[in-house]
Amino acid sequence: MPHSLPAPHARAFVFWVYTAGFFLSCVLRSANASLDEALREAFSLGEASVGLLSSLFFLAFAATQLPLGYLIDRIGPRRAQLLVLPLAVAGLVASAFASGFTALAAGRVLLGTGFAISLMASLCANRAWFPLASLAAVNGAAMGIGSSGAAFAGAPLAGLARLLGWTGLHLSLAAGTAAVLLLIYLLPKDAAAAPPEGARQARLPQVLRDPVFLRLVPLAALAQGSYLAYLGYWIHPWLRTVAAFDADRASMGLSLAALSMVAGYLLTGRILRLLARWGWSLEGGSILGMVMFAACGLALAVLPATMALPLWLAYGFVGALNVVAFSVLSATLPLSIQGTAVTLMNLLIFAAGFVVQAALGFGIESMKAAGLTAAGAHRIGLLAISVALIALAGRWRRLHGPARSGTLAGQ
């Protein structure tokens, strides 16, 4: 039993169990990309309907961030996961036996709610179990390994879908999620902790007045939200439509872009140290990464389709730097409002992911109805997002000043 394991083994058990939950969250978040054609054929859904359906994961995720974050603070990550993760199992079972859009939508909402705290629970458990000196490396490993679930959601998941069928695939994923739930039950109990001093005070107004939050979060939310929207679904139809890939090659492209994302997460620390030597502040380095991400989107929108795959790999890698914004908030905001600020930014990111993912579906269908080609509509959608990101980066520059002003250790 993990309760009696030596400390290093107990830490490893805790790490792998929570990381497995985050891995499954990333698989299910991106699953509709490789299951796109199966959804259309089995349920007679159009592009807008599939985009809306996929976005419901983000909507449920965003809507539950603040209350579930508070739940973790009150009862710990283990008990919070035991209460919430069964909803994901129910969502997979509902999806397995769905007969139409409404049942699929209900299943998707349950999935988004059930997996809403998988990453937060992992990070909170790591903070409780690992020495502070190794916490950054442990969290980076959890992000990298867990995010590889998006790679599994490409070609491997498409292959499993062909082998098992729609119902068999979702029941298998439900069984895997139930197994993780059992392992979480076997984890050592969370240490009891009193609510932090001042926990009942309203911190939201203070966060919303903070200048760092106000200048950084609009750009970070759109950057990371659009990143999740594309790697979670839209990259697959983009490759199918713009680059004329067949379904298998598009699924492989999704997997490769997701692996590029994992590499980006694992190398983020080294990239930041390099930028520090060149005089970039932590916040400035975060903005630089998001501008490079927007540049990748612009390149995809205007360059020939023959360059699609390497550009999507660059998009996956550079987009991983978007999460540096979380470190900026942790490094610069007062400790008393950090938790609220980070949770609120996570909420805004997934709200942006919902809006982008749904709006792309309706926008592409509207442009096609107006006479544009499908490929042209996809390019215009990505172009609009990239231009908006560059405009928000310009707003940050006006509010902040030069990015190369200090080091990564402080602002």
C-alpha cells in the first residue's frame, strides 16, 4: 500500500497517479480532432456542430475553475479528485451510448467538469510531497508527460477507434479513468490544513486592479486559449482542408504537433535562462514567446500549404511558452492574491478556448456559405486570431514599456 511506502517511493506513486489523471484529461480534450470524421458520419454533424461540441469541454472547464480551486484549498487534491473525477467516467459512458448531439454535448460537459482540476490537483500534490528545490523540475515533468496525452489523441487514438469502434473506445477510456480514480483512492490522505489567513476576504477586486494582471492576461488568455483550440481540435480539419492530408496523415500531424508541444514544455526553463542572459525580464520573455507564437499563426495563414507540417511543429513548440505567463503572476503578484489570480487566468484561458473553438466553426461555415473556399476560410480564421494577438502585444508594450528591462529573477 502506498501509505507504508518509503518517502521516495510514495512521492513517485503520488506523482505518477496524478500525472496519469492529467494525461487522460489531455487525451479527452483533444480526442474530437482525430474522431472528427467518425462524429460527422455517425451523428450527421456539420463543422459548426463539431466545433461547438468540442468547445463544451473548455466551457465546462472554465465555469468550474474557481469553485473547484476553492474545493482543493478546503479538502485537498485527493478528496477533490475523488468527488469530481467520477463525472468524467459518467461523461465517457454517456458519450459511448449517445444517439445524437444533445447526449454528446452532455457527455462533453461532464468530461470537462470531471477533468477540470486534474492539472491543479497534480501541481498541489507535488507542492505537498516534493522539496521546494525540485518543485520546478517536477512540475515541468508533470506538464510534459501529461501533455503527451494530446499526442496520444492523434494517430494512436484514431487507430484505437478503428479497432474498438465508437462505443468500445469510450468504454475503454471510461475503464482507464475509473482505474486512475481507484489509484487516487489508494493515495495517502492529504494533510489537514486550515484555510489561509484572510481566505474569506474578497480578493477578486484586488486581482482585477493589479497592473501586471491587467496588461498580461488578455494576451495570455487569447494565446493559450487559441493554442488549446487548435491543438485540441482545429489542427486536424485544417490539415485535411488546407494541406489536403488524408485522415491518417492529419492524425499523425496532430500527434507530431503535440509531441512538439511536449518538447516545448520540457525546454521552457532553458529558453528562459538563455533569454535572461540576453537581458530579458520574465514578463518580457513571456511576451516574446507569445509574439513568436502569433508569427507562427501568420505564417500558417499566408504561406504555401506545402510548409504546413513544419509550421505546425513550430506552432506546437513555441506555443508551449504561453504558460510562462503563470510564472509571471507567481513571481510578481503579492502572495495573498496569487492563487486567485492564477485560477482566474486559467478560467479566462479556457473561456477563450471555448469562444475560439466555437467561433471558428461558425465563422468557417459562414464564410463557405458566402462563397469562400473551405481552405480560404480556415486561413482567414487563423489570420484573424494572429492579428488580434499582435494587437494585444502592442497594447502590452504601450502599458509596460521595453521588454528587455531587468532579468528573469525580477521585474
